[in-house]
Amino acid sequence: MPAANAPRASRRPRAARTAPPLGSLTQAAHRESALCGHCGSERVTQLSMSLTDGTPVQFVSCHVCEERTWNSAGGPLTVDGVLERTRKQ
């Protein structure tokens, strides 16, 4: 156990991450232009997220045809692929 008067080890500050610009689900002028890969509709919700295993993905859900896709740097993921990556070890 360190002595009561011993200085604490300094922590390195975390590198600041630049957040992507926020969009809007209600104001079309503030939305990013995303399209449904299935029907081509612009009425989609797009979210950036990280799966449990750390894989960054773009989730796109279409309000017209209800298609849902998860796109990673390696290409689109199947539902089974997403479920496999989100299982806790």
C-alpha cells in the first residue's frame, strides 16, 4: 500500500475524440443524406454504434420497407453476424 504522503501517479488525459455532426430525425434540412439500400427511400434512421466486440457499425433502418442493415468497414453484416459479435464472452 502506498504511503499516505506519496504523490499519486499522474494519469494521461484521454485523447479528445471529434464527434460527428448531429443529425435530426424531425427536420429534413438537418439530416445526413442516407438512402435505404433496399428500396432507395430517404426515410431512414441512421445510427453509429459499436457492437459488444468493439466493431464500429452504421445501423440503417428504413421507415418505408422496414429493411435494417449494419455496415462495418469490412462491408455489410448479416443479422447472424451482428448477433455473434454482440454475445458476451
